[in-house]
Amino acid sequence: MDELHISLAHGNGGRFMRELIEDIFVRHLGKSDLDTQADAVPIALGGGEAMITTDGFTVQPLEFPGGNIGSLAVHGTVNDLAVAGACPKYLTLNAFIEEGLEIAVLDRLVASLAAAAREAAVKVSAGDTKVLRRGEGGGLYLATTGVGVRLPGPRLAMQNIRDGDRLLVTGSVGDHGTAIMLAREEFGLRGDILSDAAPVAQLAKTLLQFDGLRFMRDPTRGGLASVAHELVRGTGFGVRLNSAIPVKEPVRAVCDMLGYDPLYLACEGRVVAVIDSAQADAAIAACRDLPAGADTAIIGEVSAREQRVILETELGGERFLEELEDDPLPRIC
Amino acid sequence: MDELHISLAHGNGGRFMRELIEDIFVRHLGKSDLDTQADAVPIALGGGEAMITTDGFTVQPLEFPGGNIGSLAVHGTVNDLAVAGACPKYLTLNAFIEEGLEIAVLDRLVASLAAAAREAAVKVSAGDTKVLRRGEGGGLYLATTGVGVRLPGPRLAMQNIRDGDRLLVTGSVGDHGTAIMLAREEFGLRGDILSDAAPVAQLAKTLLQFDGLRFMRDPTRGGLASVAHELVRGTGFGVRLNSAIPVKEPVRAVCDMLGYDPLYLACEGRVVAVIDSAQADAAIAACRDLPAGADTAIIGEVSAREQRVILETELGGERFLEELEDDPLPRIC
């Protein structure tokens, strides 16, 4: 073993593992938050209703325009809490590190994770590291579990959705998926498309002020189209999407060239919300007041007519959006 | 893709992923507990003090005598809560599944995980699956995060440990590590040694009745010797281990043959406890009353004399136990 790369001895419970945890994880995440002497640590929830979620991260490459697996592992999980109506408070972190990973890369990724956690005001309160044999780990996999406290506001559930409710999205779709695709270089394309990965807590909190809000989701794997399919399955209604769905021009161009549909590509910093039609315009205005929500748009409605996902085209045509089957793009998150 | 093995399409957020989650994870873990429609789910903690822990699992082979990665992913995490003085209530589950894994194997492992969760009375309340490209995943990696509620009893912390306190262990050491080693077949040895993987909640609860209990830990990676080193680092005292440490005869024989020291091999169903010397005998008697604690023994004491880990041999000699450096056995948990 050398001192610049991860070795199997970093995973054995002995001195190298302890030093790795202290030199990288504790240094970035803060000794006060991360108690490395305890098997389990107390979390204070202030008597609120606790909510929990978990997510795994396998994105390749580990660093991409607009983010990396470290910051993504925070955003992905705090966003799942936010769209469920909770304020994120605590994270736990699992790192599966491949033998041979440069320690400088790990250090950079954990620093970025720590910065994202501070920005999202969550504490990383427990963690675990495992080292995987060379060739078995893709560099790094992360898993994060988030605990939060439910915010005041309407109870969110697909069952509350009604015929005629509106769908909105808080920004352009497909940026994250397209940025990852370009970062892989396998297509020989270079671009300046950035991942949209970011916390959505402010957007979610703003939407929760509307008592007509029925449901929120962040459209990650499978993209907006897969959220629409979930809504159809969960409500028994159909979803009609319109041609106002925001897609950035370079994203559309790359997707056209490579034969991808941005509606099926992952976002990591957007909220899809279903809201009473009477409050939709006010909700859009409120979201647009936030920097992260400047491009918020009504993108469709819930309809009892057909139990399908339908895209209305600009020229007045209609096409069915099928459920995703083959993987368009593996290891995107 | 065929229907018997995991494909990348099982990880894409579309139909195959949904069917995999419903057919395997929801079927075994219970629809009522695992809400697949929500991004985050509420957990009821009854006003108690919440505690959290997390652990990753990469054991190879996935199935071994006495357990498998599914049951281990429950035991490992609920045991971390138990030795921290908490009653385990909820788990979250991350599965990183390698493309090509037989679906029948995954089904068996998740069934075993579900059975272990029922036995430990914990609910698996949130989960996530990712699919890793063939050759990158070692079949399956799991991560579990556990949330529990602190039990009545003394506050446990290394800082409470005093000179003269006794160490006890609730059963033989090194069984898990040795069972995994033999299951790998790379040594050409066959044996009937079973992993000791099991929940320790009953043992921990029994020990918590003693107000002289200072600290508990389950000696997993790095084994008993690494727990002793942690105690030395955490307290500034030394630890003197005696020759009464229970090691099963076949474990000792295999370790002698292969040059391993069972004191450095993982257990997955034992508790090491530090307790006031005045209560040590009563605590042993209480543990021995439980089936899981029949072999409980006093194995040493905390000593202000030398700030080291010392093993007293049967013949009255002494040797220093060094901190683990090289990995004796990777992917043991």
C-alpha cells in the first residue's frame, strides 16, 4: 500500500481505518457532530413528527459539471424529505470506497458533501465506511439516510389529488441527466450544461404555504415522465402534460442529437407539484420569487378522461408517453 | 436481459425497477410498513429520546454458515443501537445490486432480512435500490440505518469508565470471522463453525439493569482486541485481558492452522461490556440466564498501570496486543 490511495487495510477496523475516518470524514464533517466513539448517537427532534428517507448514490463520473457524488448524496436525500413536507435535520452516511481510489479525490468529495450539508443545515450524525476490492467499487458508492421533522402545511398524499388539479415544475428538466451524459465523454461531445443538483427545501416550504397543495416529488431517476406515471398509478386519473415544460436549449439539442427524451432524464434540484387549479397561479408567482424557482411553469393537469400520460404537442397534437423500460442512462445518481 | 437475473433496467426508475421492488422488497418486508409511494415516511418514536446509527455490509460470500448478508444487515445495525442503550424501532435499507445477480438469490436474501427484522421487532420503513454494472458490485452491498429510542438505565460513555472496572463478553469470540473464512473455500478447509450473528438486544437490556454498567460495544470488525484498543484511547487507562476469553475449540484450531488470532476476528452477536467490579458477578449471572449469554465470562479489567492492551497468558506471562494494521480478512461484514 502507498499513502496516496485507499487500501483494503483502510476498511479493517484497525489503525488505518481510524486514521482515514479522522483525517477525512471527521475533519470535514466536524467532530462535534460526528461521534466516532459511539455505536449510535442521540438525535434531537424537538417533539415534532419525525420523517425518514434513504437513498443510494452510484453516479459515474464521481465529479461532473455542477456537482459531484458528495454534494449529490446530500441533495438527493434532503430533497426527498423536503418534497414529503419535512424539514431535514440529520443525515447518516455510508461510504463504500474502492481500493485504489485516490485519497485526494475522496477528500474533495467529502469536503463537498460537508459543504452541502452545511448549506442544507443538516448534521451528519453517524457514518460507516467499507472498502471494496479493486475493480468492485466504481470508485465510490454512497448511501445517505435523512431524518427530518414535518413542517406545518397540508398533508401531502397522492390520494388527495383531484380531477383538474394542475402540475407545476420549478425549473427546466433533464439538466442533470444531460450533464452526466456529457461528462462521460463516451459520446465525444463537450458542453457547458450544468447539473441542476441543488437543495429544494426553500421551494418546498414556499409551496407548503398553499392549502391546495396535494403532492410534491423531485423527478430524479426516470425524470418527469416517470413521476407522471406514478401519479397515474397512484390516483387512477390521467396526466396531460403541455408544451410549456421548460427544457434548456442546449439540453434539447444534445437530446435530439443522441435520441434521448429530456422528459425521461433525471433532475436533482426540481420539484414537481400537484396543486388545486385555483391556487396554481399564485403558487407559480411565489416560486418565481425564489432564485431557484425563476423558471417555474404550469406543465399540465390531472384529468379523469384517460388513465394515461399524454403529452400535448405545440401544434395541438397528442402523444402517449410510455412507462420507461430500458435504461436510458445507467448510474446517473 | 432475461427474467432470472438483475439487469441495468432494474435500476432506472421505470417499470422493471418498480416490479422488482414490489415483487421482492415489498412482498417480504410488508406493504404496510414500506410506503413505496412516498419520498419520506413518518416514524413514531413515542416522545422518547431518539438515537441513530448506520452500517454498510459487503460480506463475501453473500450466504455463509449461520447467516447471510440480509440477516447480517439487520443484526449489525440493531446491535449497534442495543449496545448504545437504545431499543431499535426502525430501519432504512439501501441495496446496491450487481447486474447479473440471480433474482432467486436476491429473493432469498431479502426474505432472510425480513425475517431478522421481524425477530428484532424493527420495521423497515424506507428503502432504495441501485443497480451496479456487471463486475462492479460483488453481487450485493447493503447499507442499513437504524433509529431507536433510549432505554432506561445508566448513561453509557467511555468517560464513565474507572480504574478496576471489569470487562465481560457474552460468548465466544471469532466465530463469525472464522465461519466466513471457511465459507470462502480459498483455504481448502471445510468446517461446521457457524457465524455467531444474532441480535443482542436481550443481552444489552439485561446489562442495562445494572447501574454500574459503564459502556457496551459489539466487537465486529477488528474483533475484541480492537475494542480493547478503543477503550485505551478513549479512557487513557490500560486494558488487561485474561486467559478466560471464550474461544471455541474449532475456531482456535483453524486460527492456529492459518496464523490468525481470534481476538482480532469479528463477532456479530456478542457484547463486550465494562462494568463496576462490584456488580460484575451479578451481571454475568444475569447474562448466563439468557440462551444467548450462556458462555458469558469476565475477560479482563481496566487498569491505570499501563496505557496498553495486555493479554495475561495461562502460564502467568504477559504480551502486548498491538493495534490492528494490515487487514487480516477483508469483506467480513
